[in-house]
Amino acid sequence: MWLVLDWYHIVKKFKQDLSRACGAREVRNRHLRMLVRFLWYGMVTEAQQYLDTIPAAQLKDPASIERLRNYLERNAPSIPCYALRRRLGLRNGSSGVESANNQVTARRQKRNGMSWSKAGSHALTALSVLVCNGCQDIWVREHTIPLRFVDKKAA
């Protein structure tokens, strides 16, 4: 499964960790501007290299910089060129997906007296999505879920 990290959450993570790492707000903001610029264009390697150039004298918590390095290394395949995605009309956020998932889950699972295990909740949500999208026959026959783009004008 290929995952695209939500742009809002990436910026929030970097802002939080840089706030912990840097001694002053203006220092944090200067580094954040550069890192966000690299990440917006999917330049993960350049962002990692930039983290290495931050002078130790500007850091109060170097461990936060190490956490950001590890985060980038772990999530590099999930950080696309957000600028290109915007130009193509693709989403850079997950709010629509999260909202739909919450609605599907809440509609079926949040009734009086119901209790669900985590695995059962995930399975029921997946089945509910299949039914909502009319894909249950394809899933039963082929064990695949078709990827369909929705026309923004129609949605």
C-alpha cells in the first residue's frame, strides 16, 4: 500500500520538533521555512542535509533534530512532491478520507451496548467502505479494490 503523508501534519511535526530543538522562535522559523520549502517539492534528501547544517550553538535539544532525521528516513517514500500534486488537482491532505472513515465507522459501530476490538473495528470499517463504494463483488471475485478518481466537479 502506498501512503502519502498529509502536508498539514508534516508541517505541524516539523514546527513542534524545531520548537523543542531551537533556542529562539526566529531561529526556528528560519529553519522551518527552509525545510518546508524542501519538503513541498519532495526533496527529502536535501531536507536531511539541511538538518545536518544547523549549527549546534543554535540548538537547545539536539535529540529533536535526530528525531526529525529519523522521521524523514522512515517516511521518505511517503513524501511526494506536494507542488506537483497540487498542480494535478490531487489532495495534499487527509481530511476528506478521515472524515469519511469516521462517518462509516461511527454509523455502524457506535450504538448502545456495542464494544469492538481494534482488529474487529478495522475489519468492519473496511467492509463498510466496500459496500458504500459498491465494490464488494469485485473484492469477493478478485480480492482487489479498484482505484477510481472522483471528478471534483461531480463531488
